[in-house]
Amino acid sequence: MSSKKLIVGIDPGTTAAVAIISLSGKVISIESKRNFKRDEMIKHIVSHGIPTIIATDRSNVPSLVEKVSTAFNSVIYHPKQDLSQKEKMEITRNFYVEDSHQRDALAAAIHAFFNYRELMEKIDRKMDEMGLWRYRDDVKDLILRGEANNIVDAIEKIFRPKNEKETEVEKEKSRPRHRSDEKIRERLLKRDREIEILKNYSKKLEMKIDTLEKSRSTKIEKKIILRDKKLLTEIDRKKKLIENMRRDIKDLKRLNDIRKKGLVPVFVARDTTCESLRKLNELFSLKGEIVYFRQYVPIPTNFLKELKKRDIEIIIGDFPIEVKEKLENNITIISKKDVGIKIQGRIGEMDLEELNKIKKGAFVKWVKNYKKRMKK
């Protein structure tokens, strides 16, 4: 037999109906039957649990409702005045019923639930707070039956040892007690119950703390991971910066050595873009210098302007004829194949005499080209 606590609505008559709902208002069973006898009705109810409340939709309690209530020692609920058909249809509009008898029984049960709803929700909240949610229905049952004055009283009854309940009367009869001994015993029993309640409450608090700690730990871990990522990014940036600085120092030392040897430095750009020229000029001042372009890419419209801005004397690279013609009026251009340069990183070196020959040859070539253009 189930010990689930119930609210049962009964509609008596030739065809009688029983509607069973939980103390939280959930519909469990609706049954109607012709010649539904009291014993059959009781057996059907017991198969689902023990009724705390037996309800009717009538203001005058029918005898069948009283008899079933007496069998279970349940509380009888009845409205101040009979529920109207309209009220019963409104109460049960969200539930499926097979006939008017089932509707009346269900309306009675739900109406009873609504009457005690505020009290039962208060009990739910308090029991949840104490971590004793498993005993919610037991507390409701004791309070609704009048067997407990409040939640604490109900909890004490629930946690009272079974042997104490069974033998309390016999013990009182069998041996007399001093008043002081009895008070001490009552205090000890009360303390034991309080300890049991606090244990349950403490367990729930520990679970909450554990959940909060895990949540906090996860947040801290995420912050640490994020911080570590930022640190790693910053470390990588610093490493690259140090590498670039070391390379710059190495190139500057080499530039100094080239000039000490009486050789001519040649500055090497990655490609024929303004960006390459600007980066090269940040480290080496290109004014009056020679720039060697490793790779030719289509020159931007402001490339010539960038060359003039840097006041570069000679450029070396593989330029298409149409580009050479465009640039030759403003700067000396030398093809890679016409010069021997020893390149290392961003610095190359060439002999001064070779440079002078190249300059002279470039000038003669420029004069010839100029004369050709003039004839045209």
C-alpha cells in the first residue's frame, strides 16, 4: 500500500465518481462507476495512497463522503454553498473527464486544493529551505489533520523514534518519574530532533556551498586561462621585438663595417611597394643611398613620390621597360644583371669603382635614350 498523501473528491449517486489528486494539485486518477460501493471506493483510493482530505462539491456533506472520511480519519472539505455547473466546468476546463460525475468529483478535489493552496505552498518553501523536501507531504498531512500545530511540531513528530511512539504510554504506566527527570528527558528528545533537522539542513547547505565553490572555481580557472593567454601573447610579442632589435643591431654593425672597408652599402627592400621602402627607411636613412629590390610587383601610383620623398640616388631591380621609361627621368635605374652585389639580409655591398662605372654607363644610356625621345 502506498503512503502517498492525497486529496480525494467524491461524487455519490447511482453512478458515483472518485477523483484523486496529489497535495501539489497533480491529477492522479479519475474513476466513475455505476453502483460504486463504499468498500470498492475505499479499495480504489488505497491503491493510490492515503487521503488527507475527502472533498465534495456540496455544502451539505453527503453520507457516503462522511463514511469514507471516517474510514481514513481524513479531513472533510465542503464549500460554503454548492458549486454551480458553471464553476465546476471552469475549474475542470483543462482536464479530460468522461462524464458529468467525473467532472463533479474532480471539481470538488481541485476546489479543496485551492482552499489550502497558500498553506501548502508555505510548507513547501520552508521544507525546501531546511533540506527536508522529502517530508513535505507528511508535514502537510499532520497539519491539515490537526495532529501538529505548526511545521516544527510536525517535523518533531515525523522524526520521533518509532519505539518511543509505541512504548511511551506503557513506560509512563510501568514506572513513575520525578518531574525533573521527565523535563530532562523531554529536553533530550527535543534536542535529538533538532539535531536531526539541523543535519538535514546542513547537508543541503553543504550541497549549495559545493555548487557555489565549483562555479567559483570554474570562473577562476577561466580567468587564469584568459590571463595566461594574454601573458603568452605578450611574451611572443616581446620575443619578436627582441629578435627584430637583434637583427637591427646586427645590420647596423655590418653597415659600419662596410663603410670602414671603403665599400658602398646597398639597402635591400623586399619588393617594390611603398611599405617596404618605409620600413627600410625607419632603420636606415635612405637619402642619397642605393636601394636593391628583391622582387618586382606592380608599383603603386605613389611609388615615384615615395622614391623622391626619400631622395634615393639609385635603384636596382628588374623593372619592365614601360616602368623604366617612366622612372628614368627622375632616378638612376640599374638592372640586377648589370651589377655584382654581395647581399646578406637587408644589407648588400659593392665596390666603389664598379659603382662609378655603372653610374657613367647609366648616364650615357640615359643621354642616348633622351636623344631618341627628342627625335620623335
